[in-house]
Amino acid sequence: MTADPEPALAFRAKLERVQANDMTALGELFTEHGDLVYRTALRLTGARADAEDVTQELFVRLPGAVRGFTGSAASFPAWIRRVAVRQSLMLLRGGRRRREVSVEGVASLMARTDHALERMSIDSALDRLSDDHRTVFLLKEVEGYDHAEIAELLGISTANSEVRLHRARRQLRDLLRGSR
């Protein structure tokens, strides 16, 4: 029994329409995969504005990028997530990050503090890590990449990826213990 070729053909046709700058097809891919791209970028950049920038940039460039995609519809989410990771890393390396403060962040600074507010959250602990350590930690522990993949994405050795992860875990442990 063979798989039905219709969905595969429809997916390939959609990618061809995206390559031809068909905005309807691009909109369909955005609807299907935009949240995945945004969440991936948000975890890596740590800022909504940066994640929005990465998502927008990725989908603007997608018509040219899908030419390099040779996989199936089932492998497309992993491929586009990897593109989001690379785009996020380029933003982090390029120093083009937005340094915006949310309304909630300002309000929390102005509010009366109590013990619950003084506790450091995991997010704020991650924010205190260096970009190198935070990136490896998130790629490994959140995104599920192995050290070889992380090394390839970041242009470092596998051993360096392992060391950065170890240091990130140690720093997080120390930061979270100190917040109690």
C-alpha cells in the first residue's frame, strides 16, 4: 500500500506558488507555521519585538528560501524552525536587537515589592546569561537540538557547545538559588 500522492503534490504546488511570489500561498504558510517561527524566535531572542522582526524577515525572504527546501510536507516544520533559529542567531549576532521595555515591566518596577515579586523567574534568569550560553541552553533544552546540530548552527565545536551548556546550567542554578 503506497501513500496518497495528492497531499504531497498539493504541498509542492503551494511551494512553487510561494516561489512565484503568490501572496495567498505565502499567507497559507504563515497561517500554518507562523506561530512555530514566532515561538522559536521568542525563546532565542527573549523579546517579543525581536521575535516579530525575525518572523517578518523569515516570511519576507521565504519565496527565495524555499528553493533550497527538498524535503516533504512532513519535514517542512523542522526545516522552517531551523531557518527561524538561524534568523534569530543572525539578529543576535548583528546587534540589531530592539531594547524595548514592556508596560508590565515598568509597572512591576513601580509597584510595591513583596517576597513573591522578588523571586527571580526562569525567564529573568535566562536573561542574565550571556547570549552564547543562553542560546546553547535554549537550543538544547527547549528546541531539542543535539550538540552536533548546535555546533553546526553556531559555527563552534561540539565540545564548545557542551561546555557552554554546562556553564549555562551552572549559572542558572546559581541565579535561581540566589533568588530564593
